[in-house]
Amino acid sequence: MQKNLLLRISFITITIFLILFFFLKLNTEDSSIQKEIVTTEEKIESSNIIKDVSYISKDSRGNEYRLEAAEGIIDQKQSYYISLTSVKGFISLTDYNLIEISSDFGKYNINNYDTIFSKNVIITYLDNKIKGEYLDFSWDKNLMIISKNVSLKNNKSSLTADVIELNIKTKDVKIFMYDENKKINIKSLN
């Protein structure tokens, strides 16, 4: 009887030991698989980073759009979009002076050259300086729409508005407020 009891205790002990052994081994393997997946994702993400980004596009009329950034990250879901940091844009028109754009961030579409500039956006052309927080630039539509805390200054006047829309082909400028009850604020500097 004592022998039978000793066999049962030994069997139960071995069974518990084997269960614990396999459980711990399985957990360790899952952990290493998860670590491997994270490492692979990090490698993929870091391989999508481009330093010192530069794009140039020209149209049939000889106009040129050049975009530069300190860093670009290719969007994994939509690979034609690149998120940019420390962005500078230069628009050279054959019949107009150079337009310069700078911002902290941007998003560039490599298919149609459309660019969204965001945070601390500054546009300079001639003696004008336009500041805002968001600029939507479309090369195909020849359109720049700057919004959010917009101000325009030159050596004659300054103004604040909600939106300034510039057509780079026709040179038309539209300045407006979202709320019809609010007015554009214009000050003469003379």
C-alpha cells in the first residue's frame, strides 16, 4: 500500500513538473516570436525613412517646383505619400518671381506633387510675407490655400484673415473670413 502511494505521488509530481516545463517553454517561445515581430516592424519602419529629401518637378511651360526636407517617411499604407519634417518649397515661375515656402512639417504626394505644409508656415514672395499654420498647395490646380492664424505683411501694410487663396497662374488673390460677421483686419504701416 505504501508502495502504491509512493508511485502515485511520484506520478503526480512528474506530471506537474512536465506541465510546468512545457508551459514555461511555450511562453518563452511566444515571447521570442513577439520580440522578433517587433524587431521586424522596427526594421521596416526605419527602412522607410529618407534623409535630405529633394523633389523637383517641371511643367511644359518651364515652371518649376522644388521641395526639400530634412527627413521623409514613406507611408506604408499609401506609398505615394511622404511625411516630411523641416520643409522648404520653391516655386519658380517663368513669368513671376520666386515663391518660397517653409514649414515644420509636410505631406507630399509623389503622384501629383500636391503638398500640405503645416505648423509655422511662411510664404515669401516679392516683399510679402504670409504666415499661417496650414497650407494646401496643388501644382496641377496652380493653387495655394493658406489658413489658420493667417497674417500678411509687407512694407506698406499688414492684415489678418482666416484664409488667403493664391492662384499662382493668374496671380489672383482671395482673402476672406469663415464667419461672414467677422472682418479682415488691415493696417497701414505708413
